[in-house]
Amino acid sequence: MVKYTFEICANSVESCVEAEKGGADRVELCAAIPEGGTTPSYGEIVMARRMIGIKLHVIIRPRGGDFIYTPLELATMVEDIRMARMAGADGLVFGCLTATGDVDMTAMTRLMAAAEGLPVTFHRAFDRCRDPFAALEQLIGLGVKRILTSGQQPTAPEGAALLKELQEKSAGRIAIMAGCGVHENNIRQLAETTGITEFHFSAREKKKSHSLLRNTEVAMGAAGVDEYTREVTTAARVRRTIAALL
């Protein structure tokens, strides 16, 4: 029988708790999901560790945008890794690229050393790599535990062909985790098509604000965003997604 692993992209402690209730094996805790995920606060990590018993991985990303980091940003990432380790993270999630779309081996070596043996996932920076197969071998050489990828397409189902190739070429040397656009309606087909056994999804649903006084003319962030609705992982949707595959 195939052993599948389910990781939830969690945007809050609340989402972490719901992920565990729904049967997830692991969470990736992030802030700023609309920007692709950035490093959560120390308090968020501490509370997540306190509230859940499943594996807690923490993204180390100082900002949205590209994955080409300045010396100052790399120094910040090293400190964030230290913070996450102190707070009880079970794993780390990061990725660095060069301007030409290759894995930044110098930056990655520095961050891997800072991780001090914690398992590392190279996140979807992989989907902007110039040569995914060369990057695969480099990441294996660095000792990275897994790659989170959508197969260099907008969603994992669209990138299924490359995901299948990566799964075959990895040959058990590194885990390939399919993520982005994975949900209860496509996870089974994705597994059958690619042979992948690790899946990353958010299983979020909309949650309305309890605010009775609202002023939609004054935005706290980007204009046009509904700031009285947020998305939170729900245990029910995690269960549905897992059940669709098992």
C-alpha cells in the first residue's frame, strides 16, 4: 500500500490546528500568503508549536517577489532560521536563485549550514529554475530533503508531465512534493499521473469578519481587497482532500 504524506500550507496558528484535526501529517507555516508566503513571526511559530503535535515546518523568506537575495537579506534569513530552530520548528523551507535562474549554491550552502541538520524543503523558487533537472541534482548534492513544485506551471495539475519526470529522476534520493492548485477534485488523478506521494495544499475556506462597523473606503493594504473576509484552513476540507486519495 502506498504511503502518502499530506502537508498543509498554513497561514495562521488557527490553520495549523485545523490541519492537524483534519489528518494532515505536517504544516508549512507562512505569513503573507498572497505574496507567496514569507517568514511568520516568532510568536506565531511558538504558538503553533505549542498547539499542534504534527510536524511544523517554517518558511524562511524575507519578502515576496524574486528569490535573488542581497547579503543583508541572507543575513536576515540566517537569523530567522536561528529563531525558527529556537521556537521548535521541525523543518525549514527556503530557496535561493541566481539572476540567471540557477540554484544559488553559495547562498544555499550558507543557509543549509545555519539549519544545522533540520530537514530543508526547497520551495517553489524551483519553478523559476532555468534547468529543473540540473537544479534537482544540485539540491540533492546540498542535502535538501524535498522539493515543493508545481512542475514549473501555474498549478501542479498543469505541470503533471514535469512532475512525473522529476519523480522518476529523483529515484528516491529526494522527495518531490506537488503543490499549488491541489484540492479534493484533482489529487487522485495527480497522484496516479505522476507517481508522487507527497502533496502540499491549503484546504482553506472563506471566513467572514465579525466586525459590525465597516468602512470599505479605507484600505489597510492593497486597494480592492476584501478586508472583511479571510481564508482559513478547515479540518473538514483537509479531510475531504485526503479522503479523495485514500
